[in-house]
Amino acid sequence: MQDLGRRIAALLRPGDLVLLTGELGAGKTTLTRGLGEGLGVRGAVTSPTFVIARVHPSLVDGPPLVHVDAYRLGGGLEEMEDLDLDVSLPDSVVVVEWGDGKVEELSEDRLHVVIARAVGHEEVLDDVRQVTLRGVGARWESADLAGLAG
């Protein structure tokens, strides 16, 4: 998951919104850690569950990474307004765990990453993940998302 995050980071630019979906333990924060490495940001990327959001400034003149965990937030965008994500978005890469149905209004262009544990022979394969990448909007029309598998 971390390696996939580094590969996705190569496609990201300021203003990108990335929504991560997956059950607890699916690898959302691990993928975000890889995004942080790929973007060259400062600080350890850990789950912001209790602080809701963390900003990781760039060490390489790139965009900062704003990492949001919306798990504990029940409402939609209104509840997240205090985070000022709309202000951060143009200059940052904003990654929102558990953001489906909560932050889509921030941008017409966004990348949805859905992570599921693979199942085989009636058991969950803990180390295997199925990841679906879906770009929404003109920003992602020409992106080679299929080329990220590997």
C-alpha cells in the first residue's frame, strides 16, 4: 500500500482531492504514508483520527499534504467547514479518509481510492488488497490510473 501511495503521488499536484474508502485496517493510512513519501513532506504520516486533520509541509518545494480523517464526523461538508479545506485545497494535496458522502462538494475533480481486503476460499487474505482507482472530472480524464498497478 505504501508503494502504491508513492506511485500515486507522482501524479498529484496542488489542488488535488483524494478520497480514501475502506474498512478499518484496510490500509488507508499506510497508502497516505506513501503519498507523503512520494510528495516529500515533513513529519510522520499517522492517522489523524483524534485531531481530525494534519498538515504536512513539503520539504522539496512541492504542495503540502493535508491529511484528514472524517471517520468520527457524522455530517457532510458543513461539519467539515471548520477545517477550512476549501481554503487549503488550491495549494495542497488534500487526502480524506472516510470522506465519501462528506467532501465531494469541495471539487469537481477528485480521485477516489477504494481499498478492500481480498477474499479467497471463504477467508480474508490479510496481506492482499484490491484497490480501485476512479478519477472524477476533467483533471483525471487523461491520467493513466491503470498504469499504477504493479
